[in-house]
Amino acid sequence: MIEKYTCIEFPYFKIIGDCNDEGSSGLFLNGIPGITLKRASAIADENYLSGLELIRADEKESVETVIRDILMEISDTINTGLIHSSKDKKIVYHEDAEYVAPGTTGIKIVSNNTDPYSSTLIHYLEFYSKTAGGNITYTIKDGEDTTTITQALLKGYNKIQIDYTCRNNLVYITADFGAEELIKDSLSSCKCYNTCAIVSPVDGSYEDVDDNVLGYQISCICDDVPLICRFAEYIKNAVRFQLGIKLMTRLLVSDNAVPVVYNGQDQAKYLLKLWSGGIDTVTGKMIPGEYFLEIKKISKMIRNFLKSNSSVCFGCESNFKIVSNLP
């Protein structure tokens, strides 16, 4: 998902003809031939209110495509998705277990990760409830971002699948259990930590408490976000070419019978071949397009950086494959 790359802001390009004149990249989309707001408006179909809305949707998809292509190009030298330094804490059920009614409670996760290319991954929470109840909402507070997960409260063992990658050094997960009673951890007074995070129980005000009722699994995971954000400044032209490819493809298949569409067919074919590549009609060989050459250039920069830096997440000819969930 593109949202995890918080270093990349949208709108991405400035567009001549857009009165808001916004664009985080600092580049004008109209800086390459064939792309105008008028042409985008002519090929916008019923799925878009305007040509500007079409461009804004395609630019987001273009950034996703560029990131995916870069990651595939360097996939032999990075271990994206590799999980290391896992920490499990179990809440153990036994006949003499002590139950408490914690009200609103949770855990505080403080990043203890010294590898800048790893992030803290919360796999799940677990606990034992004395009785069944209604739905419980678990709130993840990560800086200014809030995420919620709702699940029915079961009698006995409960496991809440979180699968959340932290974006800040301090993250809280809390839930209001009301009057429900949960098993108290016999080692509740200790703070548990590994090389990835320090975890401790808190109340609804995020203050430290002694009673811990939640078990969990937390790990470090090799994350492509820090690497992509380090080189985000250099992907602008690749994104512009990719967006051009999307728009020219749309123009060629558009059934809008207006002059700006049918008069632009030949230029669209030429630009599409220029940006995406094609077969040389004389030699029969594949000619790389400008987009592919940009991806190669960025990937070479990243490879050179990886060679001069060390991390558990970098490796020569890695057997690990990209597992990021980009659409």
C-alpha cells in the first residue's frame, strides 16, 4: 500500500491549468510532451469527474508501480520481509490463575531497534477471558495515526491478529474490557524486551501499570520503506514517465470521438514506444524505453549504497523474495 511510504506526499506533480498549483515533487507533469490537462479531460470516462481527477488517480498508481519495479530490480540484494529478533510473551492458563478486571488496558511498545532498515512488527495479542462478551475494539496509536480492530470477546483463549508495522518509536495498543475479567500474568511486573522493542503494560491513559493481562508476539522485520524514502528524491522522472505511459495507453483505447483524442493517436503511439520501449523494426531487437532506463539508473544508485552499508536486511544474492503487499 502506498500509504505506508509517508515520505511521498500527494498531489505529486504540479499541473499547468490546475489553479491549486500543488505538487510535492516540485516537477510539472506537463514538462514531458503529450500530457495536458485538456487531453486528460478528453479521455476521462464515467469513473472520473474530471481530467484532473484522472491524473491524480494515475499518479498514485504510477508511484506504486515505480516502487514495485525498483524493489523487483534489487530483490537479489535486499531481504524485505525477513523477520528477526522475535519476542513472544504468553499468558498461561491454569486452575489457580488470578483474574482481574483491568478496565481499559493495553501495552506500550518502545522501539529498541538499532537497524534503520528494520521496523517493529506486532503480530498478535492474546489473553484469557473468564466469560464471553460483546465486541472489543483494539486501538493502535502510532504517532498521529490511529488504527482500530474489532473482534468478539470469547470465553477462554482469545487471539487478536494485529499484523501491524510500527512507523514511530512509540506505539500503544489499548482496549476497554469494561467489567470483563481476564487472567493476570504471574510475571506482570516485568518489562519484556529484545533487540527490537521494550514492551510494558499501560492503562487507558497510557500510564504504566503493574497488572498485565495481554500476551503478544513482536518482531523486527526488514522493511523497504526506509530504503525507498532515502531515495524518494530520485524517482520523480520515473514516475512521470510511468504516468505518461498510463495516460497514452488510455488515449489509444479511448472511444471519446473528440479531436484532441483522435488527432493525438500518432503522437501517443510514438511517446508510448519512447517511454515503454519496443521492437526495433530494422534489427528486431528490444529497445529499452526511457522508463526502464530510469528504473535501472535508480536501482544502480541503491545497489552502490547497499554495498557500502551493512544491515541484516542487506545481502548479496539473497534467497528472500519481496513480500510487500503493494497492489
